[in-house]
Amino acid sequence: MSQPSDKKANQYGVTPQSTDFNDWYNEIVLKADLADYSPVRGAMVVKPYGWALWENIQKILDGQFKATNHEALAFPMFIPMSFLQKEAQHVEGFAPELAVVTHAGGELLEEPLVVRPTSETIIGHCWAKWLKSYRDLPFLHYQWGSVVRWELRPRLFLRTTEFYWHEGHTAHSSHTEAVEETLRLLEIYRSFARDYAAMPVIAGRKTDSERFAGAVDTYSIEAMMGDGKALQAGTSHYLGQNFAKAFEVKFQDENQKEAFAHTTSWAISTRIIGGIIMTHGDDKGLVMPPRLAPIQVVIVPIYRKENQDQMLEAARVLGTELKALGVRVKIDERDGLTNGAKYNYWELRGVPYRIELGPRDLEAGNVVLASRLGGEKEILARGEAIAGLPGKLEAFQNALLEKAETFRNSRIKTADTWDEFVDLIEQGFFVRAFHCGEVESEKKIKELTKATTRNIPMDSEGDLGAAEEGVCVHTGKPAAYGKRIIFARAY
RNA sequence: CGGGGUGUAGCGCAGCCUGGUAGCGCACUUGACUGGGGGUCAAGUGGUCGUGAGUUCAAAUCUCGCCACCCCGACCA
């Protein structure tokens, strides 16, 4: 662990966000014990604390999938190379980043196997076998697993060679139903990000150039990181009949006619952990949203040698009472560290609340409560503190969301002229602007400003999605989409 | 692949110019003292100096090749 003597590090041993946001991010991930580098470039090791966070994310999302009648299953990680080639856009999109197995069992394989970059193709293949009648539909499937994309510039959590996710795949008899499904998942993602990760996101449809390889429409939730850059935190795709036609996913409909299924796919990956870090983290380290935090409250017993056993025991009893209320508690029983070192240790790891329990408190029947969001430490009567903690955790959750929302709202601006647009992007804002919808123009904008279209906000996004007419901020042509869209530099 | 940079203990670095057989801080181990915001003292563990070759009595240090990693750009959940 680096010390305050490090060149760029602050008193907490971390490069401040304002000095270098990227360095800050990398250091936090490593020092907070979320992940580590592996011997393979770009492939990360997720450490227990990071995985515990991911497990909490999985639990919530998995519950929501099941509540909407989806079924979990598992497809293999190896896909015949020829499958990828069946959907033209798809192979074009993924070819550069495929990892391919050419040898197995000591022999050259007749057909190379792709390590799945995503599973639309192999699932399409299987569905074709399973689907006979409209009565079989819909297929509402999803799987938890990992996929491999040979990225050129990996970053812990944000862009790793192998990453963990769930991928949902559904097949429907009608266009309408498939589109409903696509939007249903977008809403599940939006509310998950907001209500659990405390990340305010903009739900919207992607423009042509940002669409998933092989999709008819791609929807995303876009979050704003602490440096103003955008992070695509989840996607939901309406695939139309593209994959159904490539894999002959067809059935006999009510009118005894042969029809192709309409399919969707959707995903949230471990990337969202990077999003949580960069949305809430500060110069002391992580700040975990309580609803996802592996540890919600840490108890630091304060003692001297002569009362060590007594204080540890008191801490354990307190911990047990909190656990009984459903609070995720950790007791820091490590000896030989000063209290200050422990405080910093848990603050770096973003634990929302810390209870200090010392001899004076024990005698007076009090505890000291400190919030990761700062402010004065509170001295509370023991019983009151215990009973009040679940409520405080909720309040903490809300405060985090509010903080993130205030920050985000202050960094979304509207531009009507090109000069304005460039200036705002340069300053790191999300920019609402009209666009003509031409892919060439999007490319040019990216070249000139490094900004891309994030999405076309849904009508439900309030002012951000309000209907409005205007002319393209880049070409001056009439605007497409009937509203302003979001531009930003992105991860 | 293009541009830049770095490889010396787990991490961060010094030593290299001017060759003489490796050092500092943190971490780690042991003990004592300490203990309400990153403690003190003492004693320790840990390195074929990225790799191969060359020059030399002698190479972390000089020469040449190779490799790896990091940062910036194109790609992306």
C-alpha cells in the first residue's frame, strides 16, 4: 500500500481525483481489494471484496428476471466459428476481438472454436431445434457467465478481456411483444441502476452508429462518471428477425404459416462496478451504496490490553444484534493496528457506516457512529443506534443518489451552435443537441471532439426526452429524432 | 499497429553517467511498549537487478539483440 510519501498521493495514500482521475480509479480498484491484474494482459482477477459486490448485484437482478418470468440456463462457452459468420453485421462487429481455439486434445481442430464474445449465435442455433409452434413462445432465457473480447486497451472492470455478466435472450412471436420485452428490460436496468447502485442514468435508444452488431434497435442506460465522462452501464437490444433468419428460428403460427421469431438480448456486466466506483468514489476511496455494499457497517472496538477481551466481546454482541436486523456487519478484530489506520482502511473500502465502541461508550451505554459521507461523528444511545441503523442506511442510499443526481444535472448542458457544442464537450459536459441522424456526421463529430452520441432519451426521461424541433448542431440540416440527443465523451 | 515511457524485494523508488559483487521507504515476521483518526523502539525475512549474448580480471552499471508491461490513439458491455 502506498503511503502519504508517494509523489502524487494525498493523506489517504491515493492520487486525488482532481490530480488524475484515471490514476485515482486504478489505485482505488487495487487498494480497495476489488480486483488485481492477472498474468494475462487485460484479464483481471476479481478479489473477494469485489466479487461480494458482484454477488449482491447478481442477487438483485436475478430476482427481477425471475419475477418477470425469465428462466436461467447455461450455454457452452465454445462456439463454432461458422456460427458467427451467419449474421453478416454480427461477424463484422466482433471479428476483430475474437479469441479463437484452433487446437484441442493435442490436435488441430477441423473447425476453429470461438470463445464466446456473446451468445446470440449458439442460442439461435439451439432455439431453431427447440421451436416448432407459436405455442412454444416466448422463450425467456438468460444466463450468468463470462465472455471474452480481445480488447486492445483493457481497464480493470471497464474493459477487460474476459468479463462477467448475465446475457438475456428472448424469442417472441410478434414484433410488438419483442419490443415490449426490450423496453421492459431497459426499465429493469434503469431502475436497478437508480434504486440500488444510486446511479442516475439516462435511458434511451442508440443512434445508428452505436447500435449492437446485428440489432435493429439498441437501447442503453448511460451514466455520468465523476470526471464527466459517460459510461454505458447496460444495454437491451431488439434484434428483429435478423438472428432468427440467420439461424432459422421459425415456427408455425396460428394461421398455419411459417414465421420467424422476433428476438431480443440484453446485458449488464461487471463494468457496472467501475461505474459505481466512478460515480460515488472520492479522494478517500470507494463509497458503497448501502443496498449493494458487501459490508454496510463496520464495528471498530477500541481497547487497551487490559480490557481487550471485554471490548471485543461487546463488539461481537453488538454485531450479532445488528445482524439480526438484517444489517451486513463486519467486526474489525485485528490487533496491532491503530484505530486511525482501521478507519482509513474501511473508508478506502467505502463501508457506509462505522461504529466505534470504546470503554467510555460501553460504560455510558453509547456508541459512536461515523458516516462515510462525512460530517460529525454522532454519539448515540446503544439501543437507539441499533434500531436506527436500517433507516440510516436507507437515508445514506438516498443521499448518495441525490448527490449523484445533483452532480449529473449540473453537468448536462444544451448547445445550439457548433462553437457552443465544442466548448461544452471540451469542458467535459454531457451536451443535449439536435442531430441530423447521419452516420457520417456522427463520425466527423467524434473525430473532431472525441464525443459520441450516447443515446436518444426516452420520452419518460422528462426534460431530457422532451419533444422539440431544431436543426443539427453539426450540419445545420433538419434534426432527426424529434428531440435533442445526448453527446459526451465516453469510456 | 502508430507515438511515448518503464523494467532493480510484494509495492514505490535510488544506484547506472564515472564498472568493484545491491540500498532506501512502505508492506511482511517476532518481541516489548502503545492504543478514541494512518504509533514507537528493537531484531528479522525477502532480490539469479526482465532476458540472451558481447566487452572486461570484474557488469545492475558499458555495447547489441530480444521480451514484457504501462500511458496516448483506433475498437468496446
